[in-house]
Amino acid sequence: MGIKIVDLTVTFRNKVTAIDHANLEIPKGIFGLLGENGAGKTTLMRVLTTVLSPTSGTVTLDGILYSKGNFEKIQRKIGYLPQEIDLYPSLSVQECLEYMGDLSGIPKQIYKERIRYYLEKTNLSEHSRKKMKQLSGGMKRRVGLIQALLNEPEFLIVDEPTTGLDPEERIRIRNLLVDFSEERTVLFSTHVVEDLVATCNQLAVMKKGKFLYSGNIKELLNQAKGHIWICKTKEEQVVRELEKKYHISSKQYVGDELQMKLISEAQPKIECSSCEATLEDAYIYIVNKEAYY
């Protein structure tokens, strides 16, 4: 199971190009997708879920070409958790999921067993009789994830699945996705860099409709090596000048000094030392690399 995107372009009627001649291969396992708002991530997911047809280029899922004649076949292979969840507010969690199971054409005995299993895995069993409108945003996201998993799709697309969850619940959801991805493909789109560090080895970085990077996390970290610096100062004026010149990925007080992590192509003209890059540092470096030249 794999997804191959070749020269994909999506241009809307207002002549805005959301995806610009993009190429990407998504292998089996969890594949991360990082990008700022407006990078084209949502448009890409709309294409991959057959909601939106591309202007040009091709997409294949396990060798099946994305085309109107194949959409029904593709839809049976995919599951999708969108960023915004709106699932039948007057139904209980159990009723909502059973209804989604019916719509999916899954035999009743099978979907009931799956619902029981995933309610337990997402820590929602005790809330199964609550109305959807009574749930918190985090709970609704967990119900949304269960509905995306019900047909046990070969290709699962999740958009910000841990939004609104506390740390313990985020870990539970991440572990569930890792287990689910053992023999499948999961596209994990998120702003929470920590979630990708904890779940995947492969990712893509998207900006303005193009992929700036695609590959393993270790290589991305290597690209940022030598461009991350730690400096300390007590002078407020120095802080302001550094903020104007460099991208600052972290700030914290250490005693009476402010310690800052700077991202710069060359060593800053201030006393500082090189340090290891985190995935967040590497992401900021890659998306702003053109500004360093």
C-alpha cells in the first residue's frame, strides 16, 4: 500500500494555486505532514479523499489511478478524520457510531465489535450513552477518529487528531495510530511537532503548495545541523535586535539571563554556541531557508 503523487496542481476559480506541481510518495506506515496555515495541506487531503479533483497531475493509491471511474473503489479503501467534526449532535456516541457503521455497509456484528474495541482504546466507553452535543471538543475528535477507523481502511488520513486532548489522551491516540499503521498507510497532518517525533520516521514539509522536504526525520535534522545557536544576554536592547535579525525558536530565563535559541545560516554576531536541532528547529529552518540567502 502506497500513494504516489506526480506533478499535482490544484488551481481554484479565483486563480489561486493551492498545490503547485507537487511530487510525493507516501509509503506504508505513519507519514507526517507539516506546514503552516495556507501551505496546501487541507487541499491535498481533499484531493486524497476524492472530495476535490486536481487541475492537473496524477495520484495513485496502491496502483489505482484517482479518476471519477475509480472514486468508489478508492473511497472503500480510505478513512478520514477532518479538522472540523460535526457528527449528529442529537445522537448518542453509540448511536452515532452505529449509524456510521450502517452507512459504511459493514455487517452489524462486525461494526458493533469494532465500536466496542475502539471506544475502549480511546477511553470513551463510559461516555457511549452521552449525546454528541454534550461532548467536549477533545471527545468529539476521538469519536471522529473511531468513525474513520470503523471500516479498517487501508489508507487513513487524519487532520490534527490530537487537537483539544490532554497529554495522556494524546499519547493514547498516538499509540492507537501507530498500532493501526502496522500494515496500513496513515497520513498524519498536524501542527504539533511532538506528535510526529513520537509516531513516525518519514514526513514531508509543505509551503505555498510545494514540498520543501520529503524523507526521514533524521536527514531533516541533519540539514539543520550547524544552524541552531544558543545565546544568553541580560540586555533588553540585544534581545530586540536579535529578534529582528533571526528566527527565535525558544526563550527562557536562566537565572537573571534570557537564554534564546536562534536559527541562522551563519553563526550570529554575538557570543553563542552551536546546539542540536529539534524537529521544530529543523522545520523552522527549512521553511525559512530562502530568507537566509
